[in-house]
Amino acid sequence: MMPLTQHNGDKMTSAFVDRNAGFRQFHVSELKQNGGMYVPNPRDIVVATNPDVLYKVVSVNYDTGIAVLDLFELRDAQDIMGITNYYVSNGPFDIDDSRRIYIDYSLTPPVSRIDATLRIPGSDAHHIVIYKGEDVTAQQGIKVSLYYKADSPDPLPEVPLLLSTPAIDANNPAIKVADVFYISEDLPHGSIVTAVIFNELGDALETVRLIVHRSDDVRRDNTLSRYIVGIDLDSPFARAENPQVIEVPINATLADVPMYGVVRYSDGSQVTLPLGGSKFTLQGTDNYISSELGAKKAVTLIYHLDKTERYIKNNNSIAGVIDKQYILLSVRGNGLDDAASDAYAAKLFGYPRWNSSTQVYSMEYYITFNDGIFYRVTNLVRPTTTGPQFNGASLGITQTFTVTINLNTINANYKSYNHVQIMNINLARRGDESMVPLWTVAYQSSTARYGEGLFLRAAPLNQLNTNWTCNYVQPGTTKQEFLERSYYRSMPLYNPALQEGPEEPTHMLVGTFSADVWREVSLSSGFGTPIELSGAFNNGSLILVRFIRRDVNGDRVLSACGVPFIII
């Protein structure tokens, strides 16, 4: 508001004028024409006392400060919301171009705001409900406002009213405005909606008719028909009674715990997507490893919305992401007692094997336990019922899939427990090609893929090609370089609570299960020396290297590494 000064004799000399002010109320004595200092605007209310009379401002001459007043009449509106004594104001709430409801359909979901000039007086006013059109009856009225409260899982039509400015006296709130909310329907530009004002008990106080003003063009897709209602983290390790707790066995990393993001829609459908892509991320897992019993790690599941997606969950969701909190809880593996559980810590290894007859790859699987026991388990490993499956003919792409094995099927002395592991395989080329690598494997979160620069170069020693001399390293390769490329990239099992990293092997055994002949190599005295193998091998055949540690207690298998057989 600013002072307006005039100098013509019959015009006002000074007055406070603010043509952009919202709805206001004045006492008749405050008006310039009655000796006061204020000039009202059209649609303002003027109160007179002795007798008590209510006026509305019809027009204003801003040169003279003279306002034309008309009697402000209240009339009953029967059978509205089933409430009597419900009144409609025909003064400050007349429909005109200034009483708008703004809806932005470019946001997800469409965000709505009521014109800032609509200020609602009275401490009783608590919330509003927006109706489509002018029918607000309980039987026919269509509520289109949506508002999510923190304590409500479902949207409510009631939009809270907030103080327009901080109250000087918190016990005496006066002028209020509506909070930002969502709209559930596609409303045409220029159409009419009705806002009904309620007190805290749900009694209707007043009604306001508004003109829809779209702040963007109508979206051409059909996103209004389906919207996102929530996201979830799906995992077989989720606690049954509380799925927001993911139980991670000690000695396991997140790569050993299959997890997927799930998007739930308003029509009851859902979509499962992998983590780590453009849509789902799991924040708070950097360098995570389950190493301490009972340890908890808070993580956040993040879903990234695109412009075609709508999410209606809370009124702070317009930033383009949905988030949900989860807890990673370190537990004893397999639900065993403390004394026995460590013996069940296992690592599953998987490698592609070229089949010269079928001209495709198949997977070979081996498992080690932290007590050094080793098994070939190819015939016992099963794919999960959901998610991608391994395709031995799919070349040049990275395949990520999940497999499981029940430990009881390996040895009846093991309790029934499903060990689940994610495999990440890239079949670079056919197995009968001489270029390398033929394939690579990624274990856990390692950035270096197993299989790069790793192969067994073989030359025949007889015409039948049944005896071979083989080199497993290039000339000049050190033992440490070889171990880094093979043993350590296989991510062998170790106990992070007791060990800083995997133990260094002392020996390796090279061979195949089909031949059941193994060549032993001492890594301290025989490293780099060519070995001889017997068998009818083809280019791309899978050779297994078992890295072991030998001490006074015997041999313990630390890792199982597959190596492709390359004929030179």
C-alpha cells in the first residue's frame, strides 16, 4: 500500500491505495470518504455499527477516493451437502477473472493452487474441498481435490487452510489461504469448480466458485488414468513380518543378496526393475559388507520419475523422485545357531562352458564353504522363477540373472537353506574362436571383470590331440599379477569380522571333473612352469583351477576359477 496525493481542490489530498491488495474488510469510519485514510477496492467488505450493517464495494473512483457501496445480503442455500443454514456470498466471491484455480498438468501429478487473492477470514475455517462444476451435494457432487497427509496412506479430498501471514497472536488466527494440492481429473481451461469451506468438525461454512486456469497445454498421453501409488524393495531376504528389514547374512555382500525395485500402480498392476539402472538406485550402500552380528544400516530406495509418470503419495513429491527407507540387518546365516552358522557361509562360482556340439554356452557351477570344503554343483543349481534367465547363445551383452541352490541337496548333513546368488556374465564371442577373452564374469561390486587376460594356452603333444602342454601365464607375468587377475578377481570367501581380506593361496590344482586328473602347482616354487594335461579338449573347453591353502591342518579350497582352453 502506498499513499496517493492529489492537489485539485475538490479531490482528496492524501489516502492509502493498494489496487493489488487481496480481499479486505474495513469499518465504515476507516474509509477516506468518511474521514478515514483508506480507499477500498471493488468486492471489499465494509462494516457499519449502530445499526450493524454489511456492505460490499461496487466501484471506486480512485481520483476522489469515493467508493460506491451496496448492501451485502446473505441468502440460505438449502439441501447443499445436506446442511441447512449454509450460506453463499454473492459479494467477494462472485466469479470473475481474478478468482482462478491454477493447475499445472506438466508436473507429476498435476499440482493445483488457488488464486492468492482468495483469502478466507475467520478462525473457524479449517479446510476446503474442491468439487467439479457447481454441484456440491452429497449425492451428486464429484470431489476432485487430493491431499496426502503424513499419517494417511490414501489421498483425502480435504485441503488444509493455512495462515496467509504469521499471526501476531497465535491464539487469534484470522486470514487463511489454501495449501498446495493435487487434482484427480482432467479439467478444461475455463471450466468451473466449487470450493466448499469447512470448519474442523466438518460443518460447511461457505462456498466459492472458481474458474480453472491451466498453466500449460493438456498432456497428450493417458497418464491421468494410471498413477504410481508406491515403490518397494523386493528380496527373498526380506523379513516376513517386516519387509522393510532386509536380513543380510554375515560374510555376505549386497552382490550376494538379490534385490529388485517394484513400482506399484493405481490400477493394481506392478513392474519389477533391477537396481542400479536409470530408474532405481539404493543409496547408502557404498562399501557395505555384512560383518557384525546385529549391525543395522539405513538405506534409501530411490525411484526416478520421468515426465510421463504421476506419483500421488505426499505433497513434496514433485521433485521427480520417490524414496522409501529400508534397514539392512546383519544376521547369522541360514537361521542356524551361532556355533554352526559360520560353517554354512558359502560362495557360489559360475563360469560359461562352450559346447562344441550344440554351439552354445552352458553354465558350470562350483561352491566353496569357509571351512575349505569344495563341491561341483552344476546339476543342483536352479534359476529363480522370476527374472532373467541365462542365454548361452546371446553374445556381446551383459546378462544378469539370479540362481539358487539348497545346501541340503549338496550334503544331507547341511540344513535346508537356499543360497541365492546373482550372476553377471558377458559372452564376448563363440567358444571355438581363438581371440580372447571368450567371456567375462563380474563378482560382487568389483569393477575389474574376471576372465580378462586369463586363459590356458595349449599345444598338442601327439597327433590324436589327447596330450597337451599348457601355459597359464604369459612370459614375464609375476605371481602377484597372476593372482590379482585370477584368484582375487573371483572374490573368494573370507570372514571380514576376522580377516582383512582373502588368504593368499599356496597351491593350485588344474584339471577338469570329466577327466578327474589334477595337476598340482606350487605357487612358491613352481609358478610359471608349463603343465601337461591329458584329455580330448576342444577350443573353449572349461578348465578349472582350484586355489588352495596348505598348512598343518591339511588343504582348504579358497576359490574355484574357470579358465577357457585355447588351442594354439
